Amino acid sequence: MRSVLNIAKEAAIEAGGIILNYYKADYEIQEKGYHNPVTTADREADTKLKEILLEERPNYGWLSEETVDSLDRLGKERVWVVDPLDGTKEFIEGVPNFVISVALVENGTSILGVLLNPVTNEIFTAAQGEGAQLNGKTINCAAKDNVKDMVILNSRSETRGGLWEQYAGTFRELRAIGSVAYKLGLTAAGQADIFASLRPKNEWDICAGTCIIQEAGGKVIDLNGNNISFNQEKTLIEPGLIAGEIQAVDKTYKVFSANK
């Protein structure tokens, strides 16, 4: 029997091929809500992921951004949590800051994560107790001792909206890039000290990345300082989150708490 990690990687790669076929090509764009676009690529990738993952593990539950939710998943011990295209706005703009995100949750804990950027050929992987890898090489969170030396990956929309203005000068750099999941992968790989969001995120945005961060020696907490449990009836994680190396997260949390 193939490992669930290999199944998840295969599914992500298949979905990545679909997305690449549409990248900088013709496809339909619809609005699910205000500033929340969905494309043909999102939907076709979602169909492929569901086909592969549930065919291999039909008894697992399913939670995806692009599938109508069924609360049947709440009764499942294991649940696939996926985002077929995290960073749809970047995909539409032709900016290669988007990923396919595949996670497996067991009793509320993210035990497996795969993030694939099909344009850059970066694949971040992790399984509980097995460490985290980028393209097969072990990765670890990294952090500076002082907050003023840290690089924070944050949201382009949050930056445009002025949410980060009060932190100008607090950190060495506020680096705004797309895709929540991609930022988690980059942080796990030590390419930044922290990823932080000042707005709520959904489970499918962060589930795979949470496992990867944790297996890279870090942690993920919400802005109230709590650990995050997955496969909840309400999938929105409020009010925001911080991820990275453990001590770096603790120091960043203190900064945010002081500015509430």
C-alpha cells in the first residue's frame, strides 16, 4: 500500500499540471464573493485532487475551498484538507506566488502537508515525526535573536489596506507576497523569520503549511496565542495567525499583543 505522503504528492503534481495548462492562457474567471475570484483552473484542479485522494483513501473525509462542504467530515478520524489553488489572484495576474495545498488531518491535528508551486517546481513536504523537506532536502525554520532583525512575510492585500503601517520600523523587513500557503512553506525553509496574517484565514489556507512549519521546528498560533485545531465545523481561523521558529513566534506575538 502506498504511503499517504506519496499519494498526496502525486495528487498535487497532477493538479499542478492542470494549473500550468491554464497559467497565462485563456480561462474563465468568476467571483465567489468580494475580491474572491475562482477560475477554471481552481475547479479542474479540485476535481483531480478529489478523484485521486478519495479513490486511494475512500474512508477519509473531505474539506476543500472549491467543494461544497459536508459536515459528514466531522465524524471522520482522518480528513483531507485541500486548496487546489492558493493564490488565485496571483495566478490571474501572472505572478508565480501560488501553490497547490494538500493536507491530512487526524483528530484535529495536521499530520501531513504538501505544497507545490508548479511554476518554480518547489515542492514542500512533511509528515508527522518525519521532518520537513523542500525538493527532498531537509528544511528548518530560522530566526534572528532580535525582532528588529527579522523578515516578516505578510499579505499584499493587508499591506495595501494599511494594516501593517503601525509596524513599520518594528521589523527589518515586511515582505508582501501572495499565497498564504506559499508563505508558510518559505518560512519553514528559513527564507524568512515569520509569516503573519492580521486577518482571518480558512483551514485550507494553512493546514498543509502548519504541518510543514511544525516539522521544520516551528509552530503556528492564532493572534490570541492559541494552537490551531483543524476539521472544525467553522473553518475560519480568527483573528489571524503567526508562524515560524518557536521563539520568533513568541517574540512576534508579544509585539502584536502590545499593539492591540
